[in-house]
Amino acid sequence: MYTITDLYDLSHTLAGEYLSCFTYPWEALSGLADCIRTLGASLDSDYLPFAPEVWVHKTAHVAPTASITGPCIIGPDTEVRHCAFIRGSALVGAGCVVGNSVELKNVILFDNVQTPHYNYVGDSILGYKSHMGAGSITSNVKSDKTHVVVTDGAERLDTGRKKVGAMLGDFVEVGCNSVLNPGAVIGRHTRIYPLSSVRGTVPENSIYKRSGDIAAQR
């Protein structure tokens, strides 16, 4: 339910080969910066140097007020809007939206991902055509600073990391002002109601209404 092959079509990211080396998506977070540096050095001339260790495709639009720290890759036809803050270790795919006042850190955004309004996405992987509603965020650190544990019913997997945000499968829709708690895993084609606080694993093709109330999509 929460493996990379369960969640993602790897043809929709430059990190596909890298991700295929792992079983669980959070395992890819530790080496992501080096992965981006390696990919950046191999990009063709359509990617232009924007800042140290920052590569931006010539068809992407980056607002002059955006702040981008490397290593970072911004894909074709992606829009980075006013006051976006990309703190490094960010691989942003093609046709994405990184919106106003959005903050990214140590993330993979697959192609056509939208984080358009006031989102924080840290130590997370967002699958193809996933969408974060306005104000929705990933919480990536537990209050007691212990390792993040991914849960699915009685099953518990220690990630070995103090910082893990959310793993969103392909085509996930997250409602406005929702919080995805550390280690949340959302299966493909699932919708999260607005104002939700999501913990653990949510099955694919579901509608998450509240804790304990998850319906299958028809």
C-alpha cells in the first residue's frame, strides 16, 4: 500500500531511475540533494543556470520575487509564483505550479503537481497530478522529535528519520487548510476533505472525511 510502486508512475519525474532503487518513498529523502546535483549536471541546454546548483528550464516562469536555493531543478512549463520560497533539495517537474508564499524543502514534485496557495511541503514526495488545496501543509517533525513511524492499521514502519512529511500518490487531491501529519501516506486517486488532520495511511481510491470515516470512491 505504501511502496513506491504502489504510489507512483515513475515515468512522470526525472527522479524515476533514482526512486526505483528504493522500496519505500521516504528512503529516497536522504540522498535527494546528491540526486539533484547529478541530474542537474546531465541536463541539456534547455535548462539554464539560474543560481548556484539551480537549473531552470527555459520555458518555466519564475517570478522575480521568488527565492530559490540549490540544489534545485525546475521543469518545463512550470510556474514559480510571487514570493515562493524554495529552500533547496527540490526537484520540481514539468507543468507544475509553486504558488504565492509556498515553501518547499527536500521534496520531489512529479509532473503537473500543483501547490498553488500558501502551502508548506517539506521532506515529502507528491505524485503525478496531485494537488494541495490552499493552506494545506505537510507537517514533517513530531512534537517529541523522535523518528517518524508510518502506520497502516496495526503495522508500524520506523522510517529512521526525524523528518518525514507526506507521501502523496498520483492524482491525490488535498482539501484546503488540511494538515498531513508526519509520515502520512495517501494512496492514488484519493481525495482529502478540507480541514482534515490526516495520520497514517489512507487507501487508494478513497474519500477521507475524518479520522475513522473513509469511504471508497464509486
